[in-house]
Amino acid sequence: MKPELTKDIRYIGVDDLDIDLFEGQYKVPEGMSYNSYLILDEKVAIMDTADRRKGDEWHRNLTEALAGRTPDYLVVHHMEPDHASLIARVAEEFPALQIVLSAQAQKMLSQFFEHTDFTGRTLVVREGDTLPLGRHTLTFIAAPMVHWPEVMMSYESQEKILFAADGFGKFGALCHETDDWACEARRYYFNICGKYGIQVQNVLKKASMLDIRTICPLHGPVLSGDLTPYLKLYDTWSRYEPESEGVLVAYASIHGGTAAVAQKLAEMLRQARAQKVALCDLSRDDQAEAVEDAFRYPCMVVCASSYDAGVFPPMHDFLYHLQIKNYQNRRVAIVENGSWAPTAGKVMRSMLEAMKDIEIVEPIVTIRSRMKENDLPALKALAEGVL
């Protein structure tokens, strides 16, 4: 179902139900939406395009909404291909159209569209610049590194709409939309924008100075009504503060021994009255969801087998993802397993200590091949120590 906006501002985006991996790595079983909007005034502005995967469908939506009118502007908030793949197609179809974008985005045009000459076709805008369309006026907001350096947002003052680029986006096609915005918005935020908390905070400060009634992101539903819950979550996430009480137990097991330890620890944590225990098999479960849960809760336990004098690769990959997404300000307990020369704990500690404000719960617990009765006291102490 297409979002209802206003008489003059139309949704012309598309759903993609055929995509399996977004950005080549994130599982999207409910698909993705590529949002695009059209402002019809004395001047007509297209607000971003879409991924070329859905180019023909998007073009049909544009043509229907234009109803014979000719667009004056194409506003490019973000040059990533899932939003900007159709710039050259639009520029060719409408020769008088101007492309409105940031200076950084202008530099990127030739990288994506080698054979298109944009000379004289671009209008570079900066923080605070305006674009009058008639009754509607766009004011541009620089949003560098949310999550590319060229990103900008825009505010339409008549309808009080924030066109938020990738901000406030979520995984999932609009036709599969549910009332639980936070679940897939959280997974989206920490995996797409999670590294750039400071930059998100900067944009939130700018947004706090505006009277915003509606947020139009480039992915996911249009947000309206009481925006406080969305803004509050973004503030919490971008400050790297825990959102909920609970513990993530993430494990990487080769032959099942480490998995049994993780499951026992989860049981002990529940007995110790942990408010929530999330258990994740890093070899099988969605790693993006594991990253999401690591940021959601204040505490984490990592359990991994030793492997090739290091750590079992699924755990290494997980900790690497946390590191590049700026994981910080958490308590973490470590369990290693090894049959002859346990090394996983050392590697995990080293990776965690490279992150900011990570408190390692001492001591590291070492399991030899299989959990035994005499391992239980140390595991119980660890479970109590992490809470």
C-alpha cells in the first residue's frame, strides 16, 4: 500500500520482493522498499529515484504521478545505487531538468554514470540553502556520513516534512509493513549507520530545531503522528547506550561442545533473573541480528572454539563487525573451548579490548572439549558476574 502524503506530495517508490541480500550481505526475507517522492507545485521536484532493479516500475509510478507535467528538479539526497541508479535515465528523458545535490554527490556522478554528460545540469546546494517550488520550499540539511559523505536531508516547511535520506529507514517492503517498526529499524540502523553515532547525533540536533510532522525516509514506512518514539530510539542508538535490559549469548561451535556451554550459560542467566537472554548461533543465525542484539543489551557473553591457533571464524567475523560498527560501553564475558591448546579467549579478548569502554568480566572460562560437572561453578560465577 502506498503511503498517503498530501495533495501536492506523492509517494512514487517501489517494493522489491525478489531481493535476497540487501547491500550484498543483509538478509531481507520481507524484501525492501526504495522510497521516492514527487512534489507537484509551480515547480515540480522528484525526490530521489530508486534501484535499477525496479527501474521500470518506478518510472511508471513517476509518469502516472506527473500526469503530463514535466519535472524541473531531481533532488538527490544520497548517491548510493539503491536510490540513485536512475539519475541518468531521468536526465535523458527530461533535458531541461536540473539535478540538485551536494558538492560531494556532484563529484560522484561521473563514477556511476561514465557516459552521461551532466555539464550545466547540476545545482549544488549546501547547508541552509533553499529551493523554492511555489507554495513549498525545501531547506537543505547537511548529513555527512549518515552514512556516506555526500548525504543531505531536506525539510519542506509548508507540510513540515523531513526527507531523511537513509535516516529512520528499516528493512522490509511496505506491502509487508507491521506495527513493530523498531525491530527491523534497529537491525537496519546498527548494521547500516551504526558506526556513525556522532554524525547521527549532529543531525538529530539540527532536527530538534525544526517543526517536523512527518519523516519520509528512503527505506521503510513514512513516519507521522507522534514522532517522539522514533526520535528517542535514534537518540539512544546513536549515543551507543543500551536500549533494553538483557544479555546476548553469542556462540561459535564446531562440534557442539561450545553450543552446549552457551545453552547452559543461557539457562544460568535466566536462573539469575536476567530480564532477557538472547541466544545466537553465529554459524547459522543472521549475523546482522546478532549485531543488533549486541547493541541492544548492556551485557554480552561470547563463547567460541579455538581454531587454527586462533578463534573459530564465525566468532571472528562477528567481533570484527562489532568493531567496525563502533561497539562500545558494554560488559562482556568470555568462554573459550580447546582440546589441546585453547587460544580463542586470547583472540576474543584482544579484539574486544580494541573497542571503546568494553569491560571484560574476569576470569575467562576455559572448557576442555566438553563441559563437565567441575566446569559448572565457574560458569555459574561468570553468569552472575556479567549481570
